[in-house]
Amino acid sequence: MSMLKLKTLVGSACLLFFLGGCIQDEAPNVEAAIDGCTGRNIQSLTIDHLNKEIEGYVLDGTDLSEQELVFSLPVGATVAPAEAEANDRPSESIYDFSRVNVRRFVVTAEDGTTQAVYQVRLNKLALPTEYSFENLRQTSPYHIMYLAGENDIMQWASGNAGFELTGMGFSPEDYPTVQIAEGYKGQAVKLETRDTGSFGAAVGMHIAAGNMFVGAFNVSNALQAPLEATRFGFPFTKMPVKLTGWYKYKCGEQLTGVDGNPVSGGRDKGDFYAVLYQVDSTDETLDGDLFPSGNPALANPPYDIDPRIVLMARIDNTVETDEWTWFELDFEPQNGKTVDRALLETGSYKLAVVFTSSISGAYFQGAVGSTLWVDEVNIVCE
């Protein structure tokens, strides 16, 4: 072997040894968090990363002795129950919530040292039909409201968690969705379209409409797939007839388009509606692409809507008014469909109730300052 070849081999070996040493010396991941969670029978689920709490909802009557929970974790992290229960099978992502509906899970980072403890609560609840917005579950850094009375824990979902990413929420009142004291009766909800500042401009999301809905908001999708971040609906076994309540509305001064530029002659308006839709499985939900034609909000009825929707009650026009104004909206058949009463009783339909201060807010078109106030909402059923 020539001296040149020998030097080349020795040099290559040293390089490989050096690179291998660099790879071996790479620090293990120290992230200990639960980024997401799914599972059979989970109707909706929210993760409070700040307080390390996970809230999930299942149909009343669900067997919680063998509940599937599939956790999404950082690279190399593991998760295990802090205390074992009889039917736990972590290797199959099966956990027993039959004795207690609140359990602690310990996440251990890849480094084997860094840990975080999450509290996971599974609730068996039926969706209420009367909403007065009286009860706050969380006040900071933003408001989260109960769907019903003081002892209920099902919460209204909103885009507040996504707005937090902008850094524009200096106080709870700076967020798009807040509870206020001056309601039609007691407390009410105020939804206001907000400027998302330099952060929003950088990601092409110049405004954040105030919104609140029955369902869940997945903040991990807020930037990459914002329409998929909103998951509308919860199982409903009653026949809805009307959506009623009280509202006020104020339009912001300047409508802007998805590019953040003013829309000449355009006017913003609020929107609220309820839809009953059919599902093939309990895990199925509607997302923010409820109107698949792409921002039909500025068009007139009939709307191009998701084919799964069977009934819809929607306001035609949110009139600007400083006075509390009564609304009474009929649930109308959609897509040429009718409700199968037998399937309705088995939980094969879901109901979504949605409020927003900017009708095209899901497409980041709206007017900063547009504000919708809502109170004393009722789903009238047969």
C-alpha cells in the first residue's frame, strides 16, 4: 500500500471517529411535555400547557375502565401514570379511569432526568342547551368560561390560546374573547377582533377575530393549519328547533383582507350559528373549513356547507346596535337531509354552536374593533 493511500485511510478513520464522537456527545432532549392527545370515544379535548392540565370529554355511558389515550410527546420522551390502576396497559395506550376520573401522568424527557406532571381529567357529560356565560373557569392569562352552571366543567373553546402566541395579550382584557359584567342578564361574553401585531404580520395572520364555540381548539395547529385548529361540536341526542338569545354588534372602522391591506368599500359583520351534523365515529368532528367553497361568509344563502351538516340555524345579518337585540333562528334542513331519530338517540349526531366578531375571521379577513356581545343563548329542542 502506498504511503498516500495509508495517509488517506488514516485521515478518513480519524474523521469518522471525530464525527462519531460528535454524534455521541450530542445532548439528549430535555423537553418534558404532552403536545397532543387523542383516543377512542374522546369527543373533545383541551390541553392547558401553562398549568399542565388536560381536560377530555366522553359520551355519558362510556366505559372508562379501558380508555385509550395516545399521547404526542417530544422526541425521546416517555409518559407513565403516576399511580397505577387495575386495567392500565400503557404499552397499548390503555388507562383505567373507572375509579377516579382525574389522574396524574409523569412525562420524562429523553435525558432521563427532566420531568413534568400533567393532570388528566375525563368527564362524562351531556351537552347543555342554555348558556348564560356566568362562570369563569380561568381568568389568566385569558378567560375560559363554563358551558353551564357552577358545578359543570365543560368549557367554551376559543382562539384565545392562539392569540397568546402573538404577545399582544398584556392583560386578560386584551384577548379577543372575554367575559364582561354588563350583560343582558348578569354576565355576558364580548368577542372583539384584535390586531395581532408584528407576529401576525410575519405569519400572514393580521387579525384575530373574537370567537367562542362548542368544541376544542388545538393550539399546536394554530399556525400551520389554522382551519384545522378549530374542532366544532359535541354529541347531541335531542332534536334542535331554534337558536335564541340576545346580542349587540359594532363594526370596526376598516375592513382588511387576508394580506392585511384595506378592502375598499368593504364592511365587516359578525356571525353566529348552530349546526347539527352526522358522524360515522365519535372521534369525527367538523373543523374551521365548515364552508368548503372557501370564505362564503360574504355571500348570500344558500351556503356551500359541509355535506355532513343536516340542520343549521344562522343569522342572516348582525345589525349594528348598542341595545341588546333578541334573535330567534330556526334550524333549517341542509344538503337535502333529514334527521334519523334512531341514530340521534345513539349519539351519531353532533351539535356545534359558534360565535365570531368577524364573519370571515377564520380566513383572517376582518376589521379591528369589530365587537359582538352575546348573552342568554338557548337551544330550543322538541
